[in-house]
Amino acid sequence: MQLPNQRCPKSAKSERYKITNWKEYNQALKQRGSLEIWIENGIESKWYYQGKSQQGAQFEYSDTCIEIAGVLRVLYHLPYRQLAGFLESLVKRFGWSVNVPDYTVINRRLKTLKLKVNDNVTASGKKYIVIDSTGLKIYGEGEWKVRQHGWAKRRTWMKVHLAIDESTGVIESCETTTSVVDDAEMVQYLLESIQEPIGKVAGDGAYDKAKVYEVLHRRKIKAIIPPRRNARINRHGNRKGKPLLRDKNIRDVRKLGRKGWKKKNNYHRRSIAETTMFRFKANFGGRLSARTEKQQEVEVQLKCKVLNQMTKLGMPQTYVVKKAA
């Protein structure tokens, strides 16, 4: 049986997949639009700020209130003014005796909001983490117009780096950078945000760099990263010191072949990261609406948190149905 969120391999284009838990998955898809899922019970008592006093003007609304507003904004694709109107109707419908923050307050507070992408921490052994990155457009023209008529103005992208649990498809951590930042440079920051022990980390050839292996070596994490085809062993058997992680991968590839190495190390499960990227863009689009880097970071974190909640509601369980010859 295929695990949730599994992507079909390219070699299996002739195969079809059948969902075995359609009833449960169909209900999970319906629940994604339910307000009861996104607004916790007793939120009215947490609506106003109850923290320590600060210099200058005091916060009127709590971080929980602002986070709920941000979640509803990315979930229902609402501009700030429409979001304020939606919250006003929501408060009136539920009969809450609270005020609604102005759209300018929501915009300003979201810049400093601190979020945890995954709040649920489980101690069920060491995790198998897959990492990857994708680009989100900030501003620029559509792909069709560029292909037909060329660029007319600058096109800018932000890069989103994700660390995903292979067994569940849940996003464990995310980082947002400019398009010029190297993927390998963000591995350390992605892993630092994960509180649970990590046993293995898988990534594509972009992560086959010394600084990535140094980070994984310090944390005693097994690296499942395919070495480049022209890779050379740095520390041979007759030299002092423990064998390097990258050298071990190179020796295994030479012994088993590249396909054999990938099969032995379950490398194809790295496609979970690409599937998560697809689900991210299918639900929220490939464009960021925020303009400043800090707001873009919070927007990505909110979207990752919403996507995690969707994943936890239920994912399809499938098995392969082979076509008749």
C-alpha cells in the first residue's frame, strides 16, 4: 500500500492508483473549509492581550487573535479590508462580546508575529526528514506573456526552503530567503527548528556540499544525498580519522550503482518534498501578496501551518492498479 502523500514515480506512468479510504478523505476535504477546524473553542477569552506591559502604546489584541486573522486571510484568500469585514460578521454571528481589530492593525502586527509551523511534537523515534526548496513570485508578469512577448519589467522571486517529515508529509520547519541564497546554506537553520531527534536527512544533488555534511556530521544524522557523478573520495582508507559521510555514499554508489543506492536508502521517498511543494502552490498559488521580506516570511509560515492542518485532517491511502497488458 502506498503511504499518504506519495508521488507516483516517473517509471510508473502506465500505472493507476486507487484510493482505499475515499469516504474519510472526502470528509477531510470538506472539513478544510469548516470554521470549526480553524477557530479553537474558547478563543473569545484569548482575544485581548494579557501579556507584560511594554514601553509606548500597549497591544490591545493578543497574538492568538492576530494569528487567527492571518490564518483566515491565507485560507480564504482575503485582502486586509475584506478580512476585517469577514471577522466582523464572524463575531456577530457567534455572538462574541469582543471588538475586531482594524485591517491596519492586523497588517502591522503580522510583521512581528512569531509562529510555530508544527505545534505537535511526538517522541516516536528518530525522524526521516526530506528537504527541498521552491520559488514563489513576488511581482512580475505571467508565464504566457513572457513566453510570447518577452520580459517587460523585472521579475522577482523569493525562495522557500522546507523540511518535511517523510512518514507523515507534515512540514516540520520552513525558511524564506531571497533567490540568490544557496539551498545548502539553509540546511542548518531548517534542522535547528526541529525539536525532535532526526535520524536521516534526504535531499537532491544541490545539497551535495561539504557544509551540509558538516552540519549532519555534528548532529550524527545519516545523509541520503546522491553524490555528483564526478565526485571523488576525500579521505581514503589508509588515512587517519573516521570515514566521511560523503565518502561512504560515493563508495556505495560505486558498489551498487546509482539506482541500487537509491533503492537501498529509500531515496525515492524524497519525492514527498516535491509533492508538498505542489500541494502548497495548488492551495495558495505560486505568488506572495506581501511586499516586505518580514511579511513574506510570516505569510509563508502561515500557509505552511494551514497546510499542516489540512494534512492532519486526512490524506488519501492508495494502492497501485496495474493496467491490463
